[in-house]
Amino acid sequence: MRWIALLIFIAPNLLFAHEIQSISQHINLRRQNQSGWQQDVIARIKANRKFDVGAQATYFDRFNIFDNRVGGLVTYRPSDLWTFEARYLQGKGNEILPEKETILSAYHATGVGISPYLYYKDTRYSVTHLHSVNLGVEIEKIYGFIIIPSFTLGRATFKSPGETKDVHNYGLRVTYYKENRFGISLFSYAGKEASQGVIGRSSILVNTLTGGAAFTWYFTDDFKSELTFDHTDYDELKTEFHTTTLNLSWMF
């Protein structure tokens, strides 16, 4: 019923959308022999040359926990160099997905092979409040290759016990691509994150180490897919996540 309700929310946007994105994710917990999945649907409408508006719906199923959220986004492009986006997502009674999440981002295409970007997230779980800033840069100095180092700093505040701790993440992604044909990426990230986004209600930090690969294929100039496989170790939780994500995007 919850998934049907999410589709009803986003269906009017699908009818008039200029871009539809489907993100299907399967998560396998290796040591616990459990699995879960998450489905996101995003629709965007080009209001004019500078503005896009859109809607997003998420359904999540893991550990017999069924979370969902809905929200909207606005993208503003004042010039060919700058892109700004604001996104807000709202859930109710979620245990793993955030109950509220606000994301503000800025991207600058310098035209000299170096394009920095910045993300700010205000993420509110049921027992954890997380502020984080992610800074990265796309470096394309070798034709056909994109190198993306990134770094995240944040603060996690827990309701019980009442305390605040630092979180962080850093990593590197390398992509080889042919324009509008295909792309192959390898990536690795390490850091320390709040556990509620991993296992639900908990007030601890966990070390993470992730490695993976992604393959992007353009069926046409307007229809592309990306298949991603990644492995994440959570030593404190004595578990490993194997995640498979299929991202389909249609533009018309």
C-alpha cells in the first residue's frame, strides 16, 4: 500500500516530465544472510531555460522495516558554468531512511578540465541529526578519463545519549568513457558514519570501507543505464554489504 501511495504522489509529474529516472537497489548482508531493496523514482520538468522542477519518491524494505519518503527539487542554471539545486525529502516514522532531508548543491564547470562541486546535507533521522558538507572536483586533463576525489566532513548529534560526534568520508572515483556511448568506473571510499542509516535505531559511529565498479551504457543519446556493484565492510557491526544498483534515465 505504501508503494502504491508513492506512485500516486509522483504519477502527475510523470505525465509531464522531461526526464524520468528509476534507481533500483538490492542490498545483500553477507554475514546475516539477509537482503533488502530500495526503489527511487525521480521526475523532472524543464520549466524554462534556467529552471527545472521535479518530484522524488522512495520505497525501502529491509529487516522487515518498510520506510518511504517523498519530496521535490528545484534546479537553477544561471549560466553555462553554474548549476544550483535544492532538494527536500520527507518521511514519516522512518527507522533507516531519514525522516527529513534537505540537500543544497552547487556545481561549477570551469571549462579547463577542473569542475568543483559542493553538497550540504541536513539529515534528520529518528534518533540522529546529521549535518555534512561534501566537497569534490571532477578532473578531466586526460581525454576520456575523469578523476573525482572527494571529501566529506560532518557532525552527528544523537538524542539518546545526548552527544555530538564528528563524521567524515574521503574517496576517489576514476572513470573511462566514450561520449554518449559507454563509461567504466572504479571507486573506493573510507570514513566514519552514523549507524542509523545502516542498521536503524542506534547511537554509534561505525568505520566504513567501500570499493566497487560501475558500468554506464547509452542505448540512445536520451536513454542510458548505469549498473553499479559495491562492497562495504562494517567491522563494528560485524557485517558486510554487497549492493547492486541499476540506474535508468530517460530524457525527452
